[in-house]
Amino acid sequence: MRTSLDHPDVTSRSALALLTLALYGLLVLPRLLSYGMFVDGVTYASLARNLAEGYGSFWQPRYTETVYPMFYEHPPLGFWLQSWAYWLWGDAWYVEALWGMLVGLLLLGSLAGLWRALVPQGMAGAWFPLLLVVLTPMTSWALANNMLETSMTLWIVLAVWLCVRSLQSPSPWCTTGYAILAGGSICAALLVKGPAALFPLVTPGIVPLEATSHLQKRALVLLILVATVVMVLLLLSVVQPAAVTFFTQYLQHQVLASVSGARETSGSRWLLLAVISREVLVPGLAATTLMVLMRRHLSVSRAAWRLCCLFLGLALAGSLPLLISAKQKRWYALPSLPFYALAIAALCHAPALHYERLLHVSRAWRRRVIMMAVGVLLVAGLWMGLEWQALRRDADFHADFSVQPCRMAARQVISVYPSTLATQWSLVANMQRTCKASLSGELGQPYLLTTREH
């Protein structure tokens, strides 16, 4: 007979979920209203804003008149989706940060759905893996800096979740429907950031299923996933001839050039593994701390081991293939990091489950957790207010062009002196995002931008 301790009630898990969301707010909200963003994020924001204003089209995004007048560096779906945020909220400096926060909330919701779909009764609630994802340093950094990898990760998690639902469904129609939706999500991730989004295709082969007869089901789901991806891409090439031009340019000048090292190279092909090791350190330490505090309740069930292997398999599938590329950036690791966090959560769930049970039997402890969450949210809100129009990254630029409004007409080409300013990429990105201006190293334009030294 099971006691009330065997199943922590909704109240205890809700309190812990509230605390997790409060920590998410603490890490993301303070960056919402300040000036300054990583150059790639500013570039993507400019492209999305331009699409919202009709400057460029889906398959022919426009960056500036002088730098990438046709932007073939990344697939366009991420820019198009974000353009709706500018259409809805206008061209304010905080729109990209608000967009990142909302993408993060959707990502956490999708991860919670994936955890609930896989975790058997008697394991910790979704708050625990979500807490580890939130504590991963790159999560808040990427969301606050408008990185494309955040949208890509959202679609990847949705694809894995839908694939799991497809494999678990007893109905052939539901199996097929979920598999088609999962394939569509993989296509969406592919259209946000390219071939690195294909790793959810390994899901049918590694999801734990008891019956050996499910081998045919795994093969069927995989076939539907691949067929959906191929059919969508073929349909796009037939219906949208501009898509063929785009992907030809993208594959030639971005994908193949990056893999071969013709464009950019990193110091080591092993950079990504070093980044992953550093990023999982924080959630790993958090899980270890909980294990030490609840050391009398350490156990790893067979189901937990299987889930750990599943999530670890997905994480490795999302990170190891990237090592073939000579071009390595630390944020390329982001799509695999939530799965590393979920693997840690599956392995260390027993102490988290015991903590849930403590809250279940102690109203005082629940009240403390709720009060702590409310306090963290208040601190996050106060911190966000204090950061209103604060100058962070590229502070000198924003002091000159953001704090005081840019009064020149939009879509101007500006001469710069010295001419090297035309290839100072943070300046190019910020001038386009803030003033909708393009920079040229040739003199003779209506406006001239120079530095105090000249």
C-alpha cells in the first residue's frame, strides 16, 4: 500500500516550479531593458526588423546596403518568426530581449512536456531538470543576446517530444500524426540554423520501449521523420524557386566553407567539448549539492539509468558531429546542453524526489520555498528597473546613438573615416539596428561618421 509520501502533491511541485521560474527571471529579466548585445544577436535583430518593415523577403533577407545586401549566411525562418515580434511591439531596443525571454519560456515548457512524457510515476517532477537547464550559464546568455540557437533548440526539443509521443501512442493514426509533426519541427529547426538540427532523427532508435515488437514502430517513425523532412524541402524547392538559390548559396558559402575551414577556423576542433564540460559544471554542482544534502536517499533505478542514457545519447548526437567542422563557436553547443542537463536530472532524481516529499508533508517548508520564489522575482523586477537604458556592451556607441535618438533619415548609406570602420562588425550591426544605416568606406555620401581621433 502506498503512503502519501510516495506521491508528492501538486502543491509541492508547483512551489518548486515557481522557484525555478523565479530563478529564470532573475537571470533573464535584468538584461531586458539595458543597451548592448553580442554582435551576432544585433545582426539577427536587424534582419528580423528589416523583414518586419518589408525590407527584404523570406528567401532574400537584407542586412545593409553594403554588407550582405542579400543575407545567405543562415536560413531565414528564425528571422521571419522574430519579425512578427517587431510587427507586434514596434522597433524598440528591448524587443529582441523580450523575444528571447518568451522563446526561453516556450523552451522550458517543451522540456517539461518531454520530461513528463518519458519519466515514470515515482520520479522527480519537471521542476528539477528545468532548474538545471536554467542554471546552465549559456542558457540565459543566449536568450539575452538573441542567438539563433535558442529558436533552433526550441524546435529540436519539440521534435524530440513529438517523436516520443509518436512512439508511445497505441493508435496508428496518432503515431503517424505525431511523427509528421516531429518531422515538421526538425524542418523548422533546419530552417533556423542548418544541418546541425538533424540530430533528433536518432530519437526513434534510442527511446526506451519495453516490447521487442516495437522495432517495426521505430523504423516506421524514423521513415516518416526522414520522409517529412525530404518532402518539405522538395516542396519548398518546387513552390519557391528562390529557396533553391538560397540553399545553393548557403551550402556553398557557409556550410561547406565552414566544415573545410575555408571561412573561419578555431584554435582546436575540441573547443566544443571544452565548452560543454564548462557549461555542465554548474548544473552538475547543483545536482551534487542536492545529493549531499539528501545523501540518505541516494538511489538510481533501472528506469532512471535508461532515461539518463537516452538524454545522454541525444546530447552526444547533438554535439559530437559538430567536431568535424573547422569552424567552432562556443554557442554551437547550446542545442545539446538541455539534454545534458536532463541526463544529470535523471541520474540524480532521487534526492530531488525526497525534497518534494519533504515539502509535501511540511506546509512551513512549502511556504518558505514560495516566499523565496516571490523574493527572487521581486529582486529580478527591481534589478530590471535599475537596468533601464543602462549602457553595457558597446557603451560608447549607445551613449551617442541610442540614449539620444538618431535623427537622420532611415536607410542612408554613411561614409566612414577611417575606412576600416566599415568593417568594424559591431559598429555595422549597431548602426543598422539603431539607425537603419549602412556604412561605406568610400567618401561622398550625405553623412560622414568618424572618430574623435580623426
